[in-house]
Amino acid sequence: MQLLSATPSCAKSCSLSPPLFWQKMDRSGEGYKSVDKTQNEERKFLKCLVPPLMAAIVALSPLCNTPVSLGQTMDAQKGATLFRRACIGCHDGGGNIIQPGATLFLKDLERNGVDKEEEIYRVTYYGKGRMPGFGENCTPRGQCTFGPRLQEDEIKLLAEFVKSQADRGWPSIETDGE
């Protein structure tokens, strides 16, 4: 009914009890209406329905509710692949086998002040506590990983992936065969 109120010029005629063209007898009860009059009323009624129907179609269409873009999907898959390669040894399923209070679940990230992508990036790049840094220019040497380093864009993808997974409660990680 709210959609009808958006078209004030025909709201009254559209909201009447069954339209006249649905009735076989006219109001005087003297017989059938002429075809021209019925078709005219039918056109008026349908014209009243077009704007609210179009509004509903547009509101419910995929154009207004765009799905995740292909680029975002690819970044998520790259993030998952990087996570499997560099992080899953200690953080399988978002946990932490080295330091149980420092999991990648949202409640622990919030408690430890690492609940934003920028903070996750910083900790991944430079390290913190028992977690080594993975950045190309990570210092001091003892705080950084002895394994392969990650590029800045890779660490950014990892931070986005970890934040996304934490927000969703760490559902299973899907990768594209890597």
C-alpha cells in the first residue's frame, strides 16, 4: 500500500474495491458495459500499477543489490592461499597453537587491540610478542621470520582476509586448488 501512496494521482482509483472492469454489470444494473469503457478503465488501472511495480522490480533487481565483485572474490581466494601458505601452521581455523589468548577470532582481536585491518597489517608486517613479522623490511631481525618474506600487497590481502574471516567467525577456508 505504501507504493500506491507514491503515485498520488492514481492512488484513489487504484485503491478502490474491485475495479469496474472486473464487474460484468454497471452500477445501475442495467446490463453490460461497453467494451470501450471497460478497456479505458482497465488501461487507467494498469497505468496506476506500473510505477509501484517498476519500483519493486528495480528495488529487488541485481542491479541494486550487486553481488560481490569478481575482483573481491579473487582477492579473497588469494588471501586464503596466502593464509594457507604462511599462517596456517600457527593459526589453523583462526586459532593460535603458540599463544591461545591471541587467536584470530574477533573477541581476541578486539581484546588485543588488533581488530582493524590496519592493525592486523602492522602486526603481520612487523610482528608482535611471539608472532614474527613477515614484511620485507621487518626489523629488528630477531622479531622477524626466518622464512620467506611477504610483499606489502600480500600482507594487505592477508589483513583483509583475516578481518573478513574474523567478522564471519572463521568459516572453512576455500582456496582455488592451491
